[in-house]
Amino acid sequence: MNTAATFKQTDVKRAVKAVTDAGLRIGSVEITREGTIRVITNTQSQLASRPEPEL
């Protein structure tokens, strides 16, 4: 049984571009059966590469 996709490739591309344009690194992308697109950032490597703020 074929069902219509709940998302399009352009939806995923748009979400990935928004995250990378914000300067974040993508760890993974999850898409649910309902069509929810989750872009998981790789925050651990970002936090490690940030310099400590001067007080």
C-alpha cells in the first residue's frame, strides 16, 4: 500500500539550511511518520570549541 509522503525533500533541505545558516553543526536529522522534521545539532563539539568568556 503506497501512501503519500508527509514531507518533501525541499522541506528537509530548508530545515538543514536554516540550521547551518545559524552557524550550528548538524548531528542528525529525524523525520517522524507524521512528517515532523527534527534537526539535532552537535552541541557538544560546539561547546568544546567555544572560548571561555572573560569576566
